[in-house]
Amino acid sequence: MYRRNSKIVLLIVFFITAVQLYFLKDIQFDYDLRKFFPTHSEETDFFMDYSEKYEWDDDFVLLGLHNKAGIFDQKFLLKVDTLTKSLKRMAHVESVLSPTTINILRKTPFTAGVITRPYITLDQPEKYASDSARIYKRPELVDRLFAKDGKSVALLIRQTPDLSVEQCDALSKKIDALADGLQFDEIHYAGKCFSQTAYVNLVRREVGLFVGASLVMIIFFLWISYKKIWSVWMPLLVIIITVIWTLGTMAWMGEPINFISNIIPTILMIIGISNVIHLFTKYRLQVRKGHEKMEALHTAVREVGFATIFTSLTTILSFLTLTTCSIEPLMKLGIYAALGLLIAFILTYSLFPAMLILYRPAYNLAPEKMKEFWQPLLFRTYKWVLHHPKSILLATALITIGSLYGASFLKINNHIVEDLKSLDPQRIATGFFEEKFSGTRQYELAVQLQDETKSIFDLDVLLELEKLEGYMEKSLNNNYWFSPVSLIKSSNQIDHGGNAKYYALPTSQRKVDKLKKEILKNIDRSTFPKVFTKDEKEARFSGKIADIGSYVARQKNREIQAFIKSNLSSDLLKFKVTGTVHLNDLIGYNAAYNVSNGLLFCLAFVFLLISYMFRSIRMSLIAIVPNVLPLLVIAGIMGFMDVDIKITTAVIFIMSFGIAVDDSIHFMSKLKLELSKGKTMAEAVRNTYLTTGKAIVVTSLILSGGFMTLALSNFTGTYHIGLFTSLCLVFAVLADLILLPVLILKFYKE
């Protein structure tokens, strides 16, 4: 009967795997930062309305060109002009703002309308000196299109909104090929399409890299631990099928892989293998004792199954807590990681036993041929623990104090391309724009009139906005903001023949109204972005600043709000920071908040679980300590290393706890079983230590080594997940095998 049922299980697994492989061919890769915006959020809703009134602030490509001989070199400028004209003819390009095509707008007493002429006379190099002098007097051009050092220019390419991943990839390749063919000294790109293309390509490569590295690592540890080929391929088959089923389900549901979910295959492989190892280790131990195959399997399932159910449940719950997060990719990570772990558990107790039943290993598991170094090693370690309880407790106290001090340096912070390593082209490009121009961090401030009888172009309103503009120029180190104020100032300068001294607000409402009329007449010809609504009741301040990070940006925003409260009329105007970058800044805060809540929930679950097992609150408190301590140590290390909390590093804590607690549950479950046999506490702890110790160490080594494969990533966030989760698991196994026995023997009375 067992063999027949096992064949049925294999047939069902084969059929489902074939179906999932069919779906797997349609798996997609994505990098859409808008999906990371907080859901059901007033901030997100406000920005969506804001973007409809003006435009999306990230639908652009910023192209930086560097010329060692300087900007005003005719050969260089002609190449820039050729590139500009070719870009304008390209599909999905709506407009190109280029140094060679921008024009001086001015009025003269002899003309009724606005006349134009290029800032740069390309065919007359003898005029380049005067052209340069004129350009570097214009604040809207310097740091935007012309670098201060006089050797770099930037082109702002406005693309068609909402391009797909494929369209963005095609556009990026065309622009790159076109620019590269002109052989500039240096070419740098920034913007949504290039970032998206770079990230998607990285994600594609890294999924294969992580899976391959994890497979190599798992095979190595399985071989070292069991020394038999069948002991390697059987567990390996379980986790491979787990990954296929999970990714196949994601493809079937139309869920793409992004730079957050690309770690799901690695998570499933290294966590899923731990359940197999606990079951397999117990099975081999029973066979070694002389039990028949079915008897050994029944005993292994009975004794390990209870603990495995709870360890799997704890880990699944830890990932499911991410579904309470307001960030969609984190929610999806929680859902599909939890689904994969459930699949791994089901296959561990269906497919794996079926293979053991049907397969007859061609070697003898007699005790004399299975001598290992584990028992002597574990015995010596346990003996050392028993002889140094005070030293262990003192070291724990010192580590706790040091970790708390280090954790005090942690802060929630996020930079635009911080998730890419320093040598990545996108990171280098961002550094180029930071150094040569005003930066790549888009800053948006919404302005709303409180007084409905007013217009944004009333002189008293403009004077209030001018105060804010002056403060923001100093606070955010940006010498030019696109706003109604700069629009009127520029129009006033044009109206006075381009004289720089007239770049100022007029002194009368009559003059402002005249300028506004000219603005509305020429608005279609202007390269000035939209900065006010049709009803003239709302406006914006828009500009690019250095990538100061969300932590500093939050401080700057508070300072700006304080200035507004102290210096501007609250009855007249209302202001609100918004934009894609601002929403991305909020992601870190939301992630930290949700992960904290999830961690508290998991702690409560483990506390109740141990209380149920031992009917003792004291034992629950004892069991919690070695699971909280590794998290505290990791927080301390991150603080000392100046690693900030953001969306990727925040999930380290919930993942680490959900995985690390498994060893404690296995330890406590075995301890409960030993106590139920009438053993004293000292005997029960000793037997638990010597019997579960190997499985705990082996699974922890595999888990730690598996997560270390993520350190191969070009994403610093994924690198940190791999590094710190791996370290946390090492600290957790040390806490379980060194601290936990001391706490139980010293503080728990039978």
C-alpha cells in the first residue's frame, strides 16, 4: 500500500510540475517604482491628482555629455546638435531640451511679439566667448543644461508617459546607440527608462546567479554531511520543485519579479532544505539504530513533524506579516514567500517520504560504518557550556549593552541609487550629475491658495512665494526653481530686451497682468514646464537638488515648513511636499513601521507557543531571549557600519527572526519530549543538546551559507539582506547552543 501511494504522490507531483513549468516560460521581470508607492495613502492620492494637473516628474531621460576640451568647442557642439535633432525624430520622445536648440526670448520696442535667437551660434565660433558669458548669467541654464566647470552639458529628453518595460528598454538602447556612435568623451544617463532597464537586466542575471550559487552551496553541505549521492539529489529535488511551483504560480498570476522578489527562490531553497534535513537526519538516526525503513520513517515524522509544523508556521507567519504593509512589492514578497514555504512543507512530508519508500539505498547503514565526529564535538561543547555559565551570562550582558549602543546610530534613510554598488554605471552616472549639475533628486512643492478670491498671479501672492523661493535656494542649494515666481521674472526680463537686471518681480499688478497675458499667448512655444493650473488657484515649485537622502530631506522639509509658518501668511497659501522621490522616501518609514509590528506579532506567537508547550510563562521568556539577542546584535552592527534602515534592510529583521526561531522551537520541542519520558531537566537538556545539535548546526550552516550567496548581488539592499541575515543565523545558533541551555538550567525550576 505504501509503495502504491508513493507512486501516486510522484505522479501528482510530476503532473503539477509539468503544468508549472509551462507557466514558468511567461515569467516577467519588472522595475516600476510607482508600485512601491504606499497604497491607500493620502500622500499617494495627493500626488496622483498633482501629476494629472502638471505632469509625471520622472518621465524623462537625462543625458550628460562631457568634453575634455570644454563645452565651447565647435566639433563637440555640432555633435550635440546632431544628437539633439536625431533624438527629436525618435519614437516615444516628446521633446528634447538641448544646449544647442534653446533660444533667447526677448521683446524690442520695434516688434509686437517675442523674437528668438539661439543662445549658441554654432556656425560662428568667434562668438562662443560672448555666448558663454551670456549663458552663465542665466540661472535657469547653469546647473541645468550647462555645468559650472564649463566642460559638460545635459540634454533633458521628455519621453512618452507610462512606457512599458519593453518600450523603455528599446528606447534606452536606441538613445545609447545613437550617442555612442557620435564618440563623446563621456556619456552618462539618468532617468526612469535607463534605471528601469538597468535594474531589470540586473534582476534577470541575479535570479540565475542566486539559484546557481545556492544549489552549489546546498550540494556541498549535503555531501559533507551525508556522503551519499542519493542523500544529495533527494533533498535537492524537493527544493527545486518547490521553486518551480512557486515561480510558476507567480507567472500564472501575472506577478513579475522585481529587485525585492528576486530573493524568493533563494529563500525557498535555503529555508525549505532545513525541514528536509531535520526529517532526514532523524530518519537516518533511526535506521542506524537498526529500525526498518517504514518504522524509521514513522518515528522521524512523529518526533520531528510536530516541531516542523510549528517552525514552518512561524516562518510563514513572519512573511505573512509583510502583507499588512502598505507597499505592494513587500506585500507580494510576503504572500509568495509564505506560499513557497507552505509548498516546501507539503513536499517535505509527501514527496520526500515517497522517494525514501520507493528508493532502496545500496549501502549498509550499520552503526559501525557510520561513525561521525558530531557526537564527540557536541559533547565537548556541552561540557564547556556547563562549566562556564557565569562567563556566558556576563558576555551576553556586555554584548547586549554594546548592541544597544550601536543600534542607537540607526536611522531611516534612502538615496536614489544607493541600492546599486559604487562601480555600477547607473551609480556612476548619478555621481556625474551630482558633481556637474544640480543633481538628480526631483523636489516638488505643491502650492494651494487658501483665499478663493485670489489668483496665483496676484502680486501679493507672488511676493509671498518669492520669500519662499529665496529660502529654498539657500536651504536646498538650488539656484533656480521652476515656479510662478521664476516664470514672471523670466517674462519680465524678456519684456526688457533680455536685460539681466530685470530678472525680478514687477512692482505693480498692472505689469504682472501684462506679463501673464504674454505668458498665456506664448505658452505653447515655451520650454518652461507647467507650473500653474488653468484656474490659477494652484501652482508648484519644481527643481532638481543633490541626492541628500530621505533622512536629511525630512529635516529640510521640517525647516521649510517652519519657515512657512513663521514668515508666510497661512490665510493666503498652503504648501505640501510631494513627488515620486518624496513618496519613495516614505517607503522606508512605512516599511520600518510595518516590520516592527510584524516582529511584535511573531514574538507574541512564539511566546504563546512555548507557553502552550511547557505551560510556563517563565520558559517562554527564557526561550525568547536567544531569539531577540541576535536581532539586537545585527541592529548594533548595522548601526556601527552606518547601514541605514530602508525597504530592503527593514525586512532583514522579520526574515531573520522567522528563520532563526526554528532552531529554538526544534530544541524546545525535543526538550519537551525528553521531559515527558520522565527525565530530569539536566538529563533532558543533555539529551536534547546531543540529539538535535547536529541538525541545528547543519541547517544553520546551510541557511547562513545560502543567504551569503545574496552577498554576490549588485544591489546593496540585497547584499545587506544576505550578509546580515547570514550573520543573524550564526548568532542565533550560538545563542541556542550556548546561551539557551544556561538559561534553562539556571532559571527554570522543574
